[in-house]
Amino acid sequence: MRAEIAKSSSGSDIVLYPDAPHGFLADYRDTYRADVAADAWGRCVAWFRTHGLA
């Protein structure tokens, strides 16, 4: 998948958060991880802005 993304002009990336469980972005769950949630959300919003979607 990374190889195909690299061939594209999407500016996409794959970021893994090995210490973050499923649902780490849901602040109402006990699996919420503020540090990685902030990083993931910031990356997402930046991608949308770069592509004129936010």
C-alpha cells in the first residue's frame, strides 16, 4: 500500500500508532489516547486543507 501511495500525488501517508488501541480517537472511551489522537486528527485536517476540503 505504501508503494502505491508513493506513486500517487495524493500526499497521503500511513501512520501507525503501535501503543494506541482501537478507538484511540474516541474521547468518551477508555481506549482514548490524547497524544496520538491529537497527532492523527492534526494530520487528517492538514490533508483535507491541502486538498481544499476543509
